[in-house]
Amino acid sequence: MSADGSPAHVLVLGGTTEARRLAQALAGDPSYRVTTSLAGRVSAPVLPPGEVRIGGFGGPGGLAAWITGHRVTHLVDATHPFAERMSFNAAAGAALSGVPLLALRRPGWSPGPGDDWHFTDSLDEAALRLPALGDRAFLTTGRTGLHTFAHLNDTWFLVRSVDPPQAPVPPRLEVLLDRGPFTLDGERELLARHRIDVLVTKDSGGAATAPKLAAAREAGIPVLVVRRPPVPEGVARAESVAAALEWLAAAAGA
């Protein structure tokens, strides 16, 4: 509860499974009012319980103004681990408005025995290294970064995304419209059917899309992994919804 006895108003910057689960937990607790903000980049998003707003804020100043105008008491950045700009806007907006901020990030993936992983720091570096690793790539880095690979004329790409990508895209491209979670059997069949010899992915973490990594390991396929950008310095972090709820309870009681 807030100091005046009203429910604490939590603004969740969402779009991830963890954001939906957090909203679900908060929506069932009378101590909280939850609003989830979605960027609006997916045409048919899975809406969480509680209040929902769709669209950007117009930068840190706009976010701070929305926080103040809607009496937000706590801000949780539960965006995708690669939504770097939004995360830094969240940190700046929280500082401007004076509300506590938590970054909710599921743990990243780690290679295990039998994995042939090659780490890069950016999509640009991944595009540079890709031709040396394979000719038929399963590209699972999201539709917004396809322009980075558009100059690779000799590589055949299978791209999986929720919505169709927009140009520029690689010239040799097949698009598979699908939404996780995915199964290991399904990923095995996909790699075999399309004769994939290299997987390109971001270190998104989580179980929903992890089966592709196990399928690649079984098939002896190299995996090009783009490392995550860092969480802004000084921001509190949680790796699970349970830990985020603990942080909110402590922050609300402070």
C-alpha cells in the first residue's frame, strides 16, 4: 500500500513472459494496482491482466511525466533483455520521477558439454562471422535486425518471427511465422527439414525458445550467440518473478 492507504501503483514495462506473470501476480493482490506498458511492435500481443497501455512514452521525459501524472509508485523494467534503449530510458525516467526501479531479467543461457557456441557482441559482428560457420542459417534474432544480414547474398536464411519482416532482408530468405514456446521434437524436425547447418540467436534466456539450442547440440550445428547488453549501472535486478515480488514488498514497506 502507498502512504495514503491506496494500492501501490506498479508500472511494468512488458512484452515478456516474466512481465505477464508479474502482472498476473499483482492483479490478484489488493495491495497493488498494476499497469503494463507494451511497445506495440507486435500486431496481436498477448495481453496481461490489469491495466494495459500500448505505445511509446517519447523518451525519458515522457516516461517520467506519465509516472508522475498516473501516480506510479514503482517501476519494473521487464522488457526483452535486448531492449537496450527502453532499459536506459527506464533508468533515466525513474531518476527524473524519483520512483524506485527494478530490472526483471531471466537468466541467460550457458553452453554445456557438446555445444559449439561462438559469442559475438552485436548483430553486425554476427553477420561478419556467419559465412565462415555455415551456408544455411536458422536466424532467430528477431525481425527488426534482419537488415544487418541483407548483404549476405550467398547464405540461405530461415527466419522465424511473430510478424512478417520488412525490407531490407537477405535475398535468400524463407519466413516462418510462429510464436513460442517450441518443443525439442519440433526444433529437431525443423533443422533437419531445412538442412540447417548454423543457428544464429540472441542470448534471450528462458525455456520457451531454448529447445533450438538442444536440437543444434544434437545435430552438431554451431551456434552464433549475440551477448546481452548490460543493465544500466546502479539499477536493482531480479532474475525471477518471485524475486521481483520480494523487491516490491520491501520497496513498498520502505
